[in-house]
Amino acid sequence: MRRADRLFSLTQLLRPGHVTTARELAEQLQVSERTVYRDIRDLSLSGVPIAGEAGVGYTVSDGFSLPPLMFTAEELTALVLGARMVQSWGGPVLAGDAERVLNKVAAVLPEGMQERIDSTPLFAPAFSGVSHNVGKTLALLRDAVDARQKITLAYTRDDGQQSRRTVWPLGLFFWGRVWTLGSWCEMRGSFRNFRLDRMQSASATEEVYPETPGRTLRDLIRAESERCEKE
């Protein structure tokens, strides 16, 4: 990590009203405590209102804050890569949102950092592409998850058989090249995952499913984790 990035990260780790020891700061920044002491001294000399001492810990004065939207080079790289992944695999609606996010970030970055948005050499190309139907289905299911609306599906199973289901949409998962809908299936009375590219049709009903213990997104994730541990 560059020293400028480390100093910036250090100011973010110091919070008003909370004392953080040099050892804790060193562990989070992956440097020695001696380096932390030196950085604390330099930040104090530059005007950052740091209070505290070696052996006790450090904090910053109330009211201190950094200007918004300051990023280290690594953080900006992560942001650009994440946005590119969404543009390639998130469907047309989220792709447009990701583009607008990058434009907003570029508009407020310091001049020396702006070129990193275009020059970051990390990509997530969708070689086979996300079909238009999957993109539309993804947008519909996102809205249904937020509104807790039941969904009716016409679905092609693994064995090629056609199936119709009414499900409670709980969450959407991306597995590298495939999106799945994690849900509670009324017909099976259990959790089921459905691939979006196998959905022949999907429509939201007017019925809102209840928040039911044992049938929540957290329960789904727990059940999947337990299943994976057994395999």
C-alpha cells in the first residue's frame, strides 16, 4: 500500500469518541506499530486533530471528517471492477445504474484519479451475453423480492420437463455465468432455486407473502450452508 493511501486509511480508522490502540491500527493496516506511531505524528503535524498517546490509544476530535468520495487507488479499482461486472451481468436496468454511478464518481474525483476509471485493466466480459429475456426477468424479480410479491413461474426443470410453480422470491444469486432465484416453493413446501435462463415466463401476482419464521432469506442461506457442509 502506498504511504498516501495508508495515511488516508488511517484517518478513516480513527473515529470520534472511540479510542483505537496502535496495535489494532497496525493489524488492520498490516504494518508495524512503529509505522503507526510515525504516521500518527505526521498526520498530527499536518493538522488532523488526533488525540491520544502511545500505550493508550488514539481518537480524532468530534466534528472531524474527510471530504466525501475520497478513494485510495485500490478502492477505486474495486469500484470500477464491480461496476463493470454489473454492466456485463446485471441486466440492462442495473447496467445503466452502474454507468451513472461511475459518471458521478468521475465528476468529483481529483484530476489525477479520474483517468483510473478508464485505465483500470480489470474486466468482466459476458462472452455469451446475458439474454434480453434474462435481463427483463431479473428486473421483475428484483422488484418482487423488494415488495415480497408472490411469483408464478413456467419453468424447465433439469430433466427437461415443464413445471409451473408459485414461489416466494427471497433473493437473487449470481454464480459467475448464471443467475438463480432463491425462493420458498409452495408446491414443494421447501426452499428451491430456479435458474433465470430456464424460466419460460415469470409474473408477479398481487399477493404479498407474509414474513414467516423458517421461510426467510436468512433461513434459506442457512439451509444451503448446511447442505453444502454435508456434501
